[in-house]
Amino acid sequence: MPDRAAPGEPEAAAEVSEFQRKEIPDNIADEGGYSLSAVRHIITEGNDDFPAAAIDREDNLWVAWSSYRDGVDTILARRFSPSEASEIMQVSTQRGAEFQPAMAVDNQGRVWVVWSALRKGQWFLLGRSWEGDAFGGEIVLDKSKEGVFAPALCSSAMGWLWLAWERIVSGAPHIAVQTFDGDRWGGVQIISEPSAPCRRPSLTETANGVIWCAWDEWQEGDADIHVRGYTGQAWLASQSITEHAAMDMQPALVGDNEGNLWIAYASNRSGPKSWQVPKWIYVRRFDGRTLYQPAQTQVGRDLTKKKEDQGWEFPRLIMDKGNRLWIFGRASHSFSAQSLSEGGWSDLIHLTPHQWGCRGQRIQPVIDAAGDIWIVSRGLERIEVQRLTPKGEPSGPPKLKAILTSEKKRKLDNIGPDVERCRVEVDGATFNVYFGDLHAQSSHSDAMGDADEFYARCRWVYKLDFAALTDHEEFCMKQLGRGEWNYLCNVASRFSEDGRFVTFCGYEWTGTLHPGPGHMSVIHADPRAEILSRSGPDTDTPAKLLPKLKNAGAIAIPHHIGWTGFDWESFDPEVQPIVEICSIHGAYEYEGNQPIPYRSDNVIPGYFVRDMLNKGLKFGLCACSGGHGLLAHHGMGWKEESYLAGLTAVYAERLTRDSILDAIKKRRCYATSGAKIFLDFRINGHMMGSEIDAEGEIEIAANVVGTYRLNRVEIIRNGDVIHTVRKHKKHLSFTHADTAPPGTSYYYLRVVQNDNEMAWSSPVWVTAPEKAEPPPEEEQTDQTDANQAENQPDDS
């Protein structure tokens, strides 16, 4: 993707409203252990995300962020003193794909901003420092064509800066570190083991002068937290602090005044051998030898919630001046905090209302000289700043208990089963059946979890063959910035391995009206494709968008059409070869369909799959999870585990991007409600998705292998059930003869298991000749009358 650099230093984006630290309004909460201010926004003309924060030597609050506007990103920053706010300053010297800033203050009081940028096909880790009245020159800290991401910064007591980040080497992320002594940056050192992908580094210094780095390290679908310390002379050996087979990830670090290391991380563990979809934040303390956990049960932990405050992830830690540990994190649609002290756990503190919408991943707390904790995050609309003031006497250490980590790691008991690969022979070609998910969201839009987490779960937990993460490119006052989009494509490409697991770069094009033109998952074959945004003047409607997607070789998949609508008048079967019939939002086959219901909060009569087929539109059927990392999609979904609410099965010759897309474009695919049901449906030997001519009797052949005993298998013709087979066994094969009505008719197969899992084949369209025109009615009547008169008895 070409970069667009501004000529020189363009002016910073104009601010809409003023914000100063002294203008933080009265407290909205004043409890025994804290007081909390209302939220104030930093408002620009761009779409802002990925905030970072720091407190300088003059006790000024600094905030940096990535601002997306007019198709390009810019790193911006602003300083807030207690009495005034500076102008917004541009940090990046170019405007392009610039994101993920980090901040820290060096031993000379300079505020550093480090960020990731894609320029002219190469990824850079860049840095600039505030020199007292302006930012100094932009320096290159690392570069790689494969990627440099997730920078983390911390300052040591001696004033050195420590920097850690993900450096992609041979397709896998490794943890790199670098130091700045006040005069120059040192060399790059890889501190993670080369045997496994390592992501999301975090840094801190403890009171005994040890610099600690933590990251999550992956072995297929199992992630564990690793820490490694630097004593000033050498790196200590890496140590795993988690032993569960679930996903323990997203570490955060802070030290206490006794030299102990505190670690927070998010985990989807649930019991000794199981896991859940939402995650929760766990806390550990490490003294360099022994690992401890709080002795008291954590208040508020609940992995069964079904509303807008599900889960708790992306933690950050602060140790306040009273020696209390503060944990900050992101729920599904809010931010929360909690403290741990001698008296145990506090209640969860809800920093923002539980309100559905798009938020950023990050919540960034920093503590000032007075002990106030300043909280910076990307809220529903803008970068938000909030003040939390701890209250009360200093606390003693919390009660802890040692963790025994010698137990052998147990294999999870709720991993997807291995399924024997099904294949068919058609006209001398061999087609394999591959299962995948082409519609899901993450915390990069309005859901939970990170991008790599989605692909790891699809490949190693659900054991799928292909997947695409399709975050909303623009929705609820949030857009995917250019750097963020390129990062998502980079993650997808790193997980793609022909013959084993295939990924696609995708996003959700979201109609601005509800109901209206609907939502579509846009799937690109080219990992370097650009987003065609709903806010673009040439791509703001399906009629404008679809021709451009066709030229780009992409496809667009309409989904939950009976809930959000479908622009059927602009339908293009070449770029919209399939339509989603089932997801966590329910099944939209026909109005009132059973046994899988659909959402009741909005129903659009006439906009179901059968309605579109009855209009003469020709498309195949698919199903996707529509998963948001939530249980039952905030209580609105029909299945508890949202990522298993829909799968697309394709008949493809090979497991490659081109072969999977070719199968989809030829409608050689079918939909299931999440179970890996095998389905083969043919008419006169032609596979699903075909258009054929036939005269007289046709032979319909069905072969179904369920994952459970079958309740019924039905043949649908033009919306009506014309044949049903009920034999309660897992494997069913039969043929049925039918005479197609004159004209073009569509046929498809519907499968219902006794556990209510379903499958739908893509249709086959059969065109039968029209019957000969009968003679005109008057002539027929005259002839009939003449015949009747001739055969009447003679009364004379």
C-alpha cells in the first residue's frame, strides 16, 4: 500500500473544544477508598485511538494517540498542566499508516513517543522526544518488512529508557528490547525464546533495580505468561508464571516498594481443564523465586454474564502511594478498575456506563506527584481522560498464598473434535470439504479479544480450515485507521499456511441506516488491499461499492439480512456469490423459521433468504459465527458460545486462498449452524450452486453425515418442502424424483439434527421448458361445444 507523506509539517488537526486538567469536573463517585471524576474528552476532527500517557518532571500529563483522518494516520500529542492545555502537536513527521504509540520520560526530563509505522512497504519503529519547546528529529529504532509492533516503554530509577516490542522474524513475533542511556540508543536484543510466537510485551522496574519484561508466549492455541528480569549485569532465565492450557495473555507489570513484581493478565480459563469465551483479569506476585496469588477470592469475577459488561481484559497496573495495587481493564463495553490491599479486594469500579458500542483496546493509567491516577482511554467517541484519587491510610501487603506450578499441564476437555476429512469425486475432479468462519469481530471494533487470539482459536481450538476476522471498518464513531488495518492484514497473513490453515483479510462494511442497505463482510484475496469505506463518497452505498470490489477481486457477503436489511436492487451475483443464512444473530431462512430463532429486537418482513430467492436472486448459502467474544451476544444470540453459531463449508480442490475463493464464487458451498455436518446435494449429478436445464423428471440426490442423530432432511423447492426423510441416525443417503415446474426453480436441502443443529445446501437452479400455449379460449369453447353437440342423442 503506498504511503502518503505530507509535504513538510502540516498543521495539527483543529480542536473542537478545550480541555484542561483544572477543568476536570466534580466527582461522580466519592467512596471510602477513592473518588472518581467524570470523563472529559480530547476532541479533534480525526478519529482517535490507541492513547498513551506519561507524567513529566513538572507533573504535566502527556497524552499521545493515533488520529485517522482523510484516509491517513497521524501521531498527535498534547500536554496538560494543572492550569492550561497546550495546542495539539503532531509527533509523526509523515501522515500514513502510523499507530500504537507508547510514552515515557528519560533522565533529562524529555518525553519520548515511540510508535509503529508502515512507510513504502516497510515497517518502522520510530521515536521522537520533546526537547522543551518542540519535538526533536524522528529517529528509526528498528525496521522490518515483516513487522514491528506493540512498543512498550518504561523509565528506570537511573533514568534510562527501556523499550520492548514485537519484532516479526520469519513470520513469528519475538520480543526485542533496546535501551536509551540519555545520549544514544543501544543495540537491539531478542530476549524471548525462538521456539514459539511471543506477543504483547510489558515493562517495569522493581524497587531492587531489576528491569522486568513480560509477554504472552504461544504453543498453538495455548498461551502462557512469561517474565524475564535484567539485574543490571545479565538477563535472568525466562520463567512461565501460568500453567493452564487456556489462553493466558495480555500481561501488565508494576513493582511494589519491597522489590516484588506484580503481574496481571487476562485469561479465559474456567476450571482446571476447561475454558470459556470471555476472559477475566488475574493477579500474581513474584519475588524472583516464588509465585503467589491473592488468598481471598476476587470480588466480581463472573464468566457467565450475558449483558454489556462481560469479561475483563487488557489489564494495566498502578501501585498507589498507599501501597494499594490498582487494576484497570476493559470489559466488553465498558472500562473498570479494582484495588487489592491488606483488606482484600475492592468492588469493581465502573469507570464508564455499560453501553454497547466501539471502544479502543487500551486503558492507560499514570500516577502524578500528588497520588492522583489519571486514566486515559478511547471511549465510545473520543479519547477520554478521567481522574481517580485513592483515599485512606496506607495499606499493608495483601494476604497471599504460594502457587504450586509443578503440576503437569492438563489438556483442555472442550477442544473441538477432530473430524475426518470428507471428499467427493465429480467429473474426474476431487473436492475436499473445508470448514471456516468468514464473519467475526474483535476489540478492534465492537467486540472482545485480539486479532491473533481469534485466528489461534479458529485453528487450534475449533480446528477450522479457514477464517477471516471482519471488524467493522467504520461503526459507532470508530474507524479502522490505516495503520490498524495494515496490522490486521499482517496478523492474518502470518497465520495463513497453505494446506493447513488459510486466512483472509476482511472487514465489515456497515450500512449507515438501520434497517437499510445492511451489513456485508468484505473478503479480499489480496492481503495488501485497501479498505473501501462506507464514508467514502464513491463507496458509501452498495451500488457504488460493489463494482469497485469486483474490480479488486473481492467478495461481499450480506449477513443477518432480516435484521439490518439487504440492498437487493443493487445485488451483483459475481461479487455477492453467497449470503449468510445463520450466525449468532439467528437463522434468517424465512420469517418464523425454526428450530433456530432470530433476533426479536428488529425484524424486517420480506428480507429473509427465501424472500430474496423468490425475487429471482441467485446466490449460495453460507453461515458464519458473527462472534464478538461474548456469551450469547449480550443475551441476544441464540447460542451461548457465539463462535460456534455458524460455519461455512466449501468444496475445494486444495486448501489455499485461491481455491477457497473459487469454490465460494462458484457457490460450491453450504452453511451449518456451527456443527461440522457433511452435506452433498446434487441434481442430475450437478453440484450445489449449479444452474442446469432439465426436461421431464429430475433426480435429486442427498448424502448427509451428521454430528448427531438426524431429525429430518428436507428438500425445498421454491420455498416449499416437497420431500422429507425422517430416519433417526447420523448418516442418511437417498434419492428423490421430481418434475421441475416450467421456468426456473431453485432447490436446496435443509438438515435438522435432534440437537437442533442445522445445515443448508446452496441451491441448484433448474430451468424447465415452458408448456405449449393452449389454444385461445373462444376456439376451445367452440370446439368443445361442437363435440358435445355431435355426441348428443337425437331428440327428434
